[in-house]
Amino acid sequence: MKKNDAGFLRHFQPYLALDRAIWMIAFARFIIAGGTFVLPVYALILTQKLSLSPADAGMMVFIVSIGGMIGSVLGGYLADTFNRLALMAISEGFSAVCVIIAGLFAHDVLSVIFIALSSLALGIMRPAMRAALLSLCSTTSESKRYALSLSYLAFNVGHAVGPLIAGFLLLDFYQWLYWGDAATTLIAAYLLASLIKKTTGRKPKADKKTSQESIERSTEHDAQDNVSKPDKTQIALFLAVNICVSFCYAQITFTLPLQMAESFSDDGARYYGLILMINAFAVLGLTTVLTSLTAKTHPIKNLMFAICGYGAGYVMIGFMPILLVMGFVILIITASEILEVTNGDAYLCELVPESHLGRYVSFSVIANNAGIALCPLLMGFAIESIGLSWAWSLVGIVTVFTLLCLGFMLKRAEKIPLQL
């Protein structure tokens, strides 16, 4: 029994070895996700509270989304120019102020302007947060994956709570929906600001378990940061893969609920909620274990496993839309998501020097958003053209293309040993 316990607990040991600042950033992300009350229900706010038509509400949501994308572009550049933690704290603070003002105009369309500004600030914060997280890690690719895994886990735990509270506030305490959102954002900003002095000038340390050879490679890599040029071909392929992977994952919020409605009629919404619950529990149960099991595998290979999981899972749903099959498939899809999140930016970090990390992370964020945006556009057209069941084959085609890109990337990457 003790041996089994020790074997299970070893999956958590690398997390305990992470820098305290990484834990604080992850905790701040948990607070941000758990306190994001406005955006998850913003379409309902616009239609129910501000009495906008669905078309007008869609336009307002689009404007808010554009604010976030512009923020990501700005954030990438600013993250390479200024202190990343300071940038995060200021962005969060500005976002909170905008949401407070939006709460004062909660019954007026004018509030949309301040929500868009808040989205802009959050967009600036995201690449800075990812870049800060990666730069605070030790010199190994393995530690970066654990840091991303911890951040991902924190976000999902918070995200499981936020929309639930938001739904309650929307019904009975509408303005507090805004002010509660702002309050949690200010708490996160304070936590991030408290780290600025503690991390300024600090350089990543090598893990205790890191081999001497790996340390030497890492030191050489750091020394060349200022003179080496990013591998633009590999980065371009990575961004293309990012778009495709995000397109595949986004099926869970667009095509999957349509499939549930077609397969189970009135019970579709209830069963879809059940599937999302399985997804949430799977994230909590699988993240640490999968990260530990795949930590020493090349990140591109892990991304290949992820895209295979997406492709196989969604095609199975298309041709076997049975509830039991869907429950099993969502576990595969969740595992694929975990592998993608914990390996994507960790590999990107190996391709670019530290001085350019912020802007390239912002490209990654934009690629993610592009893939998510393409999902309803392409799948909607496919569903109208060839029907829902066959539309899933489009995901299969995207999967094959992505695997080809990853295979080419792996061949190129093998010429330069990765830090593990």
C-alpha cells in the first residue's frame, strides 16, 4: 500500500519543486478564472438586461473579442519591453477599474465600451502571464511543462466555479456581477504586484535532478539568447499547428452540443452538461498524472498524441453518437487538451530567445483564438453542406494535416537536441 501511495505521490513532487512565484501566478490565475463573472454570461446580459437583439448582441460580443485580440498583440510586445509581472498587475488593475465603471452603467449600452476596454487589458495580460510563467521556470523543458500544467489546472478549477456564481448573480444581484468580477481581479493584481520585487533580476535555476549535460546545454542556450535568431520556419509550423489544434478542441463548445441535440433531442442539453462535468473531473484527475508520465517525451511527440486523440475522438462521436461512447471519448479529448496545453508553449519557449518570448507567446495566443473562431465558421458550413455526421470528417482531415506538419517539425527538431 505504501509503495502504491509513493508511486502515486511521485506525480506531484515536481510541482512542489517549482518556484514559489510560479505557484503565486497559478493562484492568481485561479482567482481570475474563478472571479470572471461578466464574460461567461455576457451574451445573456446583452439580450436579457440590455434588451439587445441577438444580432446586435453578437456584434457587441465581437467588439469585445476584438479588444482582447488587439490586447494580445500589444501585450506580446510590452511583455518583452517592461517587467512582465508589473505589466500583468497594471493590466489587471486597469481591467478592474473598467469593470467597476461598467457596473455603474450596468443598465446602459455604454457599459459595453468599458467591458471592451477590460477585454483589451486582459488581452495584454495573457501573453505577459505565459511569458512570465515560462521565464521563471528552471532551465529545463520538463519544468516548463509542469509550470504550464499547474497554471492550466488552476485555471480550470477556477473556471468551474466562476460561471456558476455568475449565473446566480445575474438573476438576483446584477450589478454585483460586475463588482464581484472587479474585486477578484484587484486581488489577483495585488498578488502579482507583490511578486515584482521578489523576482526582479532573478535568473532561472537548474533543477536538482537535472543532469550536468542538460545544465551545460541550457547555459549555452541562455548565452546564445541575445545572438541567436528564432527558427521562423519551425515557429510558422508551430502556429499553424496551434490553429488546427484549437480548431479541433473548439468542437466541444460548438459541434458537440449540436450533435447532442440531434442524437438525444430534448435530453441533449442535459447530457451535454453531463459530458462537460466528466470533462471537468477528468481535467482534475488526469492533469498531474499525464504531465508526469509524458514529461520526458519530446513535446512534439506529445502534440502528435494530442491531435490523434482529438481526431479519433471526434470521428468516433460522428459515427457512433451513443452516450456511453461520448463519455469515453470526452476522456480522450480531455487528455489531448492536457497534452496540448502543457507542451505547446513549452516547446515554443525552446524556439525563441528570452528577449522575444513575450511577442511570440502573443502569436500563440492569437493562433489559438483564430482556431477557435474558425470552428463555428467552417463547421457550420460543413454541417449545412454534408450534414452533421459527415461534418466530423472535416476534423479528421484537419488532424491528418496537423500530423504532417508535426512530423515535419519533429524531423527538423531532431537536428537540434532539446533540453530535457
